[in-house]
Amino acid sequence: MSGRTKALPERRIVSSRHLAEGEGWEASELEYGMIIAYNAFTRWMSRCMAAAGNADLTPLEILVLHNTNHRGREKRLTDICFLLNIEDTHTVNYALRKLLKSGLLTAEKRGKEVFYRTSKEGEALCEAYRAVRKSCFLDGLSRMDTNGDDLREIAAGLRAMSGQYDQASRAAASL
């Protein structure tokens, strides 16, 4: 990264050889990278949250908690689903109910809408998570051959790929 081109291995690293035959095999390699990154990330979130003091939350509940805490603004179910790109609102609704029951969120109903906000306990847990993340992840990341611009470029590429997958899923649904 950082302006240097790294040699890629000759061997194709894919999860499903039948998806990597012919044109577009690089997409299968990317998908395998996303699969293992996703699983590593969800495992990391769970272990980081356990180290921060709450081992009972699922990866989705952790994402919902952090998203609700984001910028200190209250959020609706639809806001959270939109920002996290989650179509199944019932899974997020279940996560919200569990976070409310555990005292990590508060809710206020206004008309037909419910607005969620992190409680003091939820904010403290997010801060504890942040401290564990700094000592266990960010400190190690600083020793890798990447910089902030590299990470921003990777993030932009992943967001672009999510748009491509969203469009492909709409196309597949119309078949």
C-alpha cells in the first residue's frame, strides 16, 4: 500500500472453485476475503465487547448500540436500519428491545415513532469498548504497512462494492 505495489500470490484463494472458473474469478477471491473478514470482525466485536464488560451482546446488538450512540443523537428503527444497510427490520427491532431491557438504551415514543438513545450505562460501555479497541486493535494496526489514507481508500472501495451487491440483489430478485 502506501504507493508501493505488492506482488500477489500466483495461487487463487477462493472459497468456491466452481464460482472462480472462467471470467470474473477475481470476484470470487474478493468474496472469500469478505467472508473471512466478516467472520473475523464479528468475532472481534464480541470479544472486544466482552473485554469491555458485556459478554451477552451479539454482533448485531453491538452494531446497533454503537450506531445508536453515534453523534449522541436519538435514532428511529428506520434510521438504524438505513445506516447499517439492514433490510430485516425485525432483527434490529429485536436487538433494540434487548438493549432496552438491559438498560443500555432508552426509548421515547412520539406519535407513531419511537426514538432510541443510549443511556448513561450504554455510553459508558461504548467508551469501555473504545478503550479496548484502542489498546488491542488500533495499536497493532499502527505497526502494519498502512496509513489512514490507505484505510480510507479500502473503506470507499467496500462501500462501492456494497452498492454493486445491492444492485445485483435487486436484479436477482426480479428473475
